[in-house]
Amino acid sequence: MTASGIPKETLAAAGRLLGRRLGLRFNPSIAGRLSRSLAEEAAALDLEIATYTRRIEDEPTLLQGLVDRVTVQETSFFRDPGQLQAFRTHVLPHLGPTVRIWSAACSNGQEPYTLAMILADSGVADWRVMATDVSTRAVERTRRARYSTKEVAGVPPHLRARYLRPSGADCEVVGALRERVSVRCHNLADSPPFKPGEFGVVFCRNVLIYLEDEAISALIDRLARWLGPPGWLFLGYSESLWQVTDAFALARLGSAFAYRLRDSTASAASALPSAASASPGSARRTPARPARRGNAESAPVLGGAPARSLVADGEAAMNAGDHAAAIVAFRKVAYLEPEEPFSHLHLGLALEASGDVAAARRAFAVARTVLARGDNLTVEASLKGYGVDDLLRLLDRKLAER
Ligand SMILES: C[S@@+](CC[C@H](N)C(=O)[O-])C[C@H]1O[C@@H](n2cnc3c(N)ncnc32)[C@H](O)[C@@H]1O
């Protein structure tokens, strides 16, 4: 029985269902959230847990209620500003007169409206953004386009003045932007909601971390077939296609990174002033997790609550591009959890992002030492499905880089 009074088998069955329908990964770190969501949704509908979990198999509206509760909408305006700046400087000028961008897994809309502000501000005449999410609540909020003053804090003042206007105690996105952002409900486990080739740039940030490996591979494969030229794919800072696909190549855009469809690398990448392509195998910027996963789910692998909250602080700082604050947080984590390889890996990644190559290298070396001397069974468990060998290979590559 879980703390919410759900039998373990019922919880596991609901987890499997979400895996089959949405590709969501079920593991101990999301069990608590799923358990609470099941209990709350059943109570809201005045149903017994057993009845509710049986009915969600066949009744999409009942399942949607659970999806709306269990998905995580963490996001912000201008999240990962370094990457957005790289998009603005290195990608946008080469997109031509017609720009179509898909914000996949857009959460409550801060990402698509951020892109809309960048596009409107760039002077491109013909631009559109499509915003999709599997959560109907998130889609509703995106359509409403209304945000608290705290939520819009990350919008630069000149863009705030131009593209947001007061609405009661809140702010709302101006109509001129909203009419160019189409919003719809879409599950990334299904085919993209547009004709193949219609969109050439997708922002699919901070959602792979919630998906099972097979769902990630299937999604990336679909994107490779659906995306038109120039085929840019932006992931979250800690997500990676390392060992996932050969269809996309990692491209350095100034100090940030994105993926690019290999078939269309010839045109825009060669036009990029400071872009350098690299194959995924030689990808030197690695995720906060060895492959694919990172930030939001990483805290639970670390032991105590203080470390978990520091990891969350560090990841928030990385997302905000504040490498100095991330380093401070991850240093504390490494102090609190010296035997946890991820503590040192996180620290290394933050140091690397800040440009302190020597210190990053030291942190990677410590991570490798800790990992190599660990009891592999224990370490394997703490990595939640990631092979020790994978992580060792990754650290070896990082250490061999320079
Ligand atoms: C952490 S938010 C990321 C928001 C935004 N992309 C960003 O980086 O700030 C993750 C979003 O993914 C959505 N999501 C999770 N699984 C999904 C799926 N199978 N299809 C579409 N969206 C999904 C969630 O509803 C949530 O809004």
C-alpha cells in the first residue's frame, strides 16, 4: 500500500498504462506523484480507487484527468537564455522569410510566447508558432495567455512593455502575438500535428526526461521523418540524443548547443558563422544524465532532502543561465553527497558551462573515481536504470576531451 492508500499493484498498473499511452516513465521517483494524483482524481470524481483505475483503461476523459494531475508543468519565460540567444543569433537569420516553429510540450505557454516575442522582435514578417501539450489544463492556460507578475519576471523589460499588457493583477500576452500562436492538445506519442515538412524547427525541451527510452527513440524517429529543412531540434540543457539516434547531429551554436537533422546539415549549418557540427558519438557537451535524462527527475537519486533541494536550486540556476549560482549549489551537493557520482557530474557540467574547464575536469575525475570504486550493484540502483558502464564511458570521454 502507498501513503495515499493505493495498492502497489494498482499503482504499477496505472504506471504501465501511462507508459503505453504517453510514453511516461514509471519509477520509484514518480510513484509518489502518481499515487497522489490517482487518489485525488478518484476522490474528485467520487469513485473508489479500484473503479477509477479500471475505468481509465477505456475512458479517455477519465485518463485525461490523471494526465493533467500527474504531468509536471515546470517552465518559465526565457528559460535557458543562452540557448535562446543562440537561436536568435545563429539560427533565426538563416530561416528565410517564412518561419514556422513548433513548441512541443509547451506547458503553460511561457515557451511558445517567449519564442513569439523573439520572432516578433526580430522583424521577420511571416512567422507562426504552434504550441502543443498533452495536458488539457496546460493547453487551456496557454490559450488564456495570462500570467502573474511573478511568472513574467524573466521577460526583459523592453519586451514586457511591447508584448504584455496589464490585466487585473496579472499580465496578458497582447493579441498581436496570440493570433500567431496556435495552441492544441497533442500527445508526443502520436504523429506530429502538422504535415511532414511543414515545420523546420522544434523546441522539445525538458520533456524527454519524463519519457521511457523506447518512447524517446520513437519520438526522435518521428521528428526525423516529420521535420522539414533546416531541421533544428532544441532540447533541454540536460537532455541529449547521445546513443539514441544518428539522424540528428549535435551542433555548437556559439556557447550553446542544438541538434540538426543530418540530411539538411549542408545548407544552414555551413551558413552559420560559428556553428560546428559534431556527431552524437562525439558530442562533447553531455547531459546532466548520461543519456537523455536530467534535471527535474535527478534529485531523487540523491540521498537526503537538503541535497535534493540543492540539486533543484542548481538545476533552476542552470536553466536560468546563472552558472555561478549553479556551481555554488552543486558544490554543496558534492560536499553533502561525496559518494554520489551524480553530485560531481552535476558540478562538472555547471563548471564546464561556466567555462572553467580545469575545475570541470577535476569534478569529472572525482565522479569517475567514485563510480569506479563503488559497489556496482548499489551504484546501479542509484542510477535508476543507467548502466554504470554508460556513465563510465561518458566520463572517460569528457576526460579525454582536453
Ligand atoms: C517540464 S514541462 C516543459 C515545458 C517547456 N518545454 C520548458 O522547457 O519549459 C514538461 C511538459 O511536457 C508535457 N508532456 C509530458 N508528456 C507528454 C507527452 N507524452 N506529450 C506531450 N506533452 C507531454 C507535460 O504536460 C509538461 O507540460
